Amino acid sequence: MKKCVIGGQAVMEGVMMKAPKTMAIAVRRWDGSIEVIRQTLTTVKDRVPILKLPVLRGIVTFGETLVLGFRSLMASAELFGDEDESIKPSKFEAFLADKLGKKTEDVLLYSALVLAVAFAIGLFILLPALLSGLLRSLVHSNIVINLIEGVIRLGIFLIYLVLVSRMKDIRRVFEYHGAEHKTIHCYEHDEELTVENARKYTTLHPRCGTAFLLIVMVISIVIFSFLGWQNIFIRVLGRLLLLPLVAGLAYEVTRFAGKSDAPFIRAIMYPGMMLQKLTTREPSDEQLEVAIRAFVEAAGDIIENEGGSRGAEVTEGCIDCGAAVTAQAGEGISKA
């Protein structure tokens, strides 16, 4: 029987799991209970079939995943609740609630998304362009200077992950990230979804969004190296315009790699797997319990239709947890 892929993302004190048609978020509340929300998902690809073509499907998936990632983070914060109910909203939050009513959450969500995207553009596109420009007088080859810019971008990305992984709150998220991966491994290995079974698996997974982001970086280095050397505005604009194409190509690479266990493919994915040592941590049994609950809520119907089987054939690439790295930046900005 044809099986489907379940993807996921760590959120605030919990995990979001996404099946093809259903998403579930499970969160460990401050009182120790597990709160769950479940909803049906739709995608623009179902309404516009041409968007299911290679590369285009990756562009659409990445965009939808980014928005879903932010919504999941916001929802997890509400599910977690707060032990201290005496805490009142700030004057700014009260002002927005008074003026916008029920639309307040959407305004805050998309404001955080815009800030996160602006932060990512500034850090990973504008800054490398500026730094490489300082070396232009020493490097006369356009290809070489663009390659240098790409290496600088990759270096900034790695430094960013190292610094973020040292933050206490983010480490908690990365523990849930590990719980998500262990749960999916357990499903893919045809085992019953229990804490004991999931615990023995690795926190690293070839379809992780961290690996996807590294592939994005590598592909961008290759493509951008042939763009020539223009003024800073044209260079930044050109890279932004090509970013959807880069994401679409990276999606296809990740999707293909998820279907193969060939030594060559494993070698290509190895750096991305090792990078997950920064973005995942060993989870506790309580965190695994949350991840399993989210998985069952999202994929319960699928598991039942499979007759109890837990195996999974990769039919779609999963870049869901890649949104977490970018989304966490936006969450931090929105709380500042």
C-alpha cells in the first residue's frame, strides 16, 4: 500500500505534526497536561495543478510551510497558557485589541513574519554582500568574488546556528525537535509508537529542514557565482528574486535524497545530518510523549487505514522543521 510522509516542527513546549491533509499541535502545558489542537489543511497546489510540477511545488511548499510554522508557534504559545493569570497585556497589546478586535492576532503574526524575513534578508543576503564588497579591490574575477560572498553567507549561517543553540529557550525547542525526529523514525521503522520504541532512535533525520537550509546555501553559492558583479542594490535584488528558484531546487534535492539510501546520496546529505547536532537535542520521555501525541492526532486516520502499519514510503519531501530556525528569529523579535 502506498504510504505517506508525516512531517513536523518543534514549537513552544511542544510539537506540530503535519500529514498531507491534517495538522496537529500538542503542547505540554505549565500544569503538566497535554493540550492538542487539530485542523484540516489545504494547499494552493490542489487548486492550481501546475504548481505540482518539479521546482514549482518546492517553492509553494516552502512558502506555505513558513506561514504554517509561524501560526504553529503562535498557537503553541496560547496552548501552553500561563500559571500567573494576573499578568495583564501591555498597553500596546491593549491598544491593538481595542482597534482591531479579533484581527489583532493576525496582525501580530504577520508583523512577526515580516520582521523575521527582513532579519533573514539582512543577515544572510545584505551582510555577506557588504562584506564581500570590501574585498572587491583585491579580487578581480566575478565568479571568485561571488563564491567568496557565498562562503561568507555559509559562515554566517553556521555561526548563527551555534549562537542560537546556546540559548536556553531555544535548547528546549531543539529537544522537542529531537523528539519529533525520533517519533518519525519510529513510524518509518514499522514500530509501535511508544516512548520506549521512539527513545532508541537518533535525533538526526535526512528530511530535516536544517539539512534543507544547508542545501539552499550550497545551491545559492553555485547559482549566484555566475550572476556577475553589480552595485549592492542590484546584487541583493537579484539574489532575492532567485531565492524561490533556489528553494525549489533544494526541495527537489531533499525529496530525491529522502527516497534513496545509496552511498553517494548519504555522502551528499552527511553535512546536513551533522548540522542537526546543533538543532536537535536528546528529548526527555515527557517530550517524546508530546511528539507521539501530535503524530497520532495528525496521522491517526492514515495509520488506521494502513491496518496498523507504521512504515512510510517517501512520497513528498519534508521541509517543515526548516521553518523553525527562521520562525524562532521572528518569535524573538516579536517578544522584544
